[in-house]
Amino acid sequence: MLNQKTIEIIKSTVPVLEQYGEQITTRFYQLMFGNHPELLNIFNHANQKQGRQQKALAGTVYAAAMYIDNLEAILPVVKQIAHKHRSLGIKPEHYPIVGKHLLLAIKDVLGEAATNEIIDAWAQAYGVIADAFIGVEAEMYHEAATKQGGWDGFRVFYVDRKVQESDVITSFYLKPTDNKAIADFKPGQYISIKLEIEGEKFTHIRQYSLSDAPGKGYYRISVKREAGTANPDGVVSNYLHEGVNEGDLLQISAPAGDFVLNTEKSSPVVLLSGGVGLTPMMSMLKTVVEIQPERKVTFVHAAQNSNVHALREEVEELAQLENVTSYVFYDAPTDDDRKHNRFDVEGYITREWLKEKVSIEDADFYFCGPVPFMKAINSSLQELGINEERIHFEFFGPKASLV
């Protein structure tokens, strides 16, 4: 437990963290990877390069400082990050390394303003915060390893089927090489895939949402090919599309994630997706159809056009059911799309359209897609008066702001 003086010192640094947080976390990663390059085998290089990880960590440190006397308040954030840590293989022994370099970064960026008193207070605070993460993650590791079909770390799967779903998205059906049971998962969760790519110095780990309902005897991921190999995301997605074929082996962690469909509720559910953001929504849609056939579900997907619209036929088939309604938005439809009526609305999902077409009174809303898409959807839902308890969303990658 922290004493009152330490708590007061930490809280006094909140305005400083708000101003210099990203500088501190940027310097932190530079220092840590400089001294421990082996950690690049765990961390997502693309998120580092784009600055998303630095921004997300700055937000977490800021929140921890603000609520240092009531860490229960940020438990949902802790759990969300802990899911990712468990999926990546972050262990207790990594935390002292992180703590050491975070303190060095604070000292480095703030200079003389980071007095010994402040550094000592943050060292104590970091110990408390790290213990909270380690405790939550220990429970997650135990659950992943001991549940039926579960395992610890990474397990070898093979690609049973590889299916091109659109010009940019390909699905991989994955089965375990040991032919034993695989862990069940909640619709909306993801798995991590660890790749050793020829010519790459470090291992790449990427997290992909599961795009089918649970209980199938396989895991399905549907991967978008990112343009170019200059960025790390392009390296990984292009490798999966071009270098991984049926029969090839992949190392996979057990399913994780807290963005999941609440199947205990029977109220209407609205699933909104943009681009490859439809992958967790497909798992949710299929699950509702299978285990809650009386539950009303509206599936709204936005894409440029049919060339990049994946899994369209699967949704169209499910939309024949009485409890499923589907809408397709194309913002750049082809002439062929218009000729064959492949979409419902040209343009973008708007607040006005949602108000007119979707039963918003008691529905729960789940959405995922590019950050601009998510910002627009979140803003529309808030303007429509939907309370936060009924709004659920997932970022692909580190948490960002929807404001």
C-alpha cells in the first residue's frame, strides 16, 4: 500500500503527464529496446512505428496516476491490457525491466523537474501497478491453461483451409496438429499468431479476431492484406497471404479479449463494421443465430465496394432468417455493384440513417473498424442518446481515443 504522501506526489504529476506523457513513453521504448532488443520479439513493430503504442501507454500511465488511490476505477482498462499481455506472453519477469526504463524515461524527459522524491514515489507506485497487472494476468494464464482444450503459451496449428474472401481479405481455417480439443471462446475474441519470417531479425506476433462462431473444431481468422511491405503490418499480412499455404504450421496462443457479445441478454443487438472490422462481428452474428435464434440482430457493414467486401455471401444467407436484418453501405460502388444491386446505401452510415432504420430504444451496439469509422459511429450513437452501457467497441491495436 502507498502512504498518503506518495499518493499526493503521484497525483501532483498528473498535469505533467498530460503534457509530456507521449514524450516520456516514446523515450521509454527507445531506452528499453536499446537495452533489451530481445523484447522486439514480443512487441508489435507496426504499432511502435505508427506511434500508437506510445500514445496508448501514455494514456494508461496518466490514468494510473490519476487513480493511484483507487486503482479499482481503472480495472476494466487493466483487464483489457492484461488480455493482450496474456495473448502475447508477457510474464512477471518483464515488469521490472519496464519499470526501470519508465523511470529512466521520466528522468530523461523531465530533467531536474523529476526530483528524487518524484522518482522514488513513481518507483513505489509502479510496484503497486505492476502487482495489479501481474495478479490479473496470473488468473488469465491459469484459466487459459486449465480450461477444456486450453493451453499455455503457443500451440502448433496447421492451415486446414485457405480461402480468398475478397481482393484484400483471406480466411485461414486453423486446426491443432495434435488433433486434441481446442479451447472454446467468446464471440469477439482474438488469437495471437507468432511468425518467424525469413529475412526478418525479430519474431512478429499479431492478434487477429476470430471470424466464425465457437465450437467448430477449428479457429478461423480473416486477414486483410496491408499495402506494401515497408511497414511491419504489411510484412506480416503479405507473408500470411503469399507465404502461408494449406498444410503450413503456425504458432497460436489461446483465445483472449474482453470485447465480447453478451449472450446473457436477449435485447436486440446491432453490429456495425467497417472494412476488416467485420471479423469479430461475424463471430457475434453467427453465435446469435446459433444459440439465440429469437434475438433480433441487425448487421450493418460498410466497405468501399464488392471487390473488398469479404464474407458477403455468409451474411446474405443468414439474413434470410427471421431474426436477422442486414444492410450494406458502399462509399465507392462499381458500376457492376449498381447493376446487380449489391448494396443498400451509397455513402456512409449516418446518425439520421441509424435513427430511421435501426431500433435504438433498447438495443446494444457493437462496432469495429478503422478509427475514423469508429469515431463517426460513436459520435452518432451518443448524439442519439444511447447510454455508454449499451455501446461496445474494439480497436485493432492499442487503445485510441474516439473523441
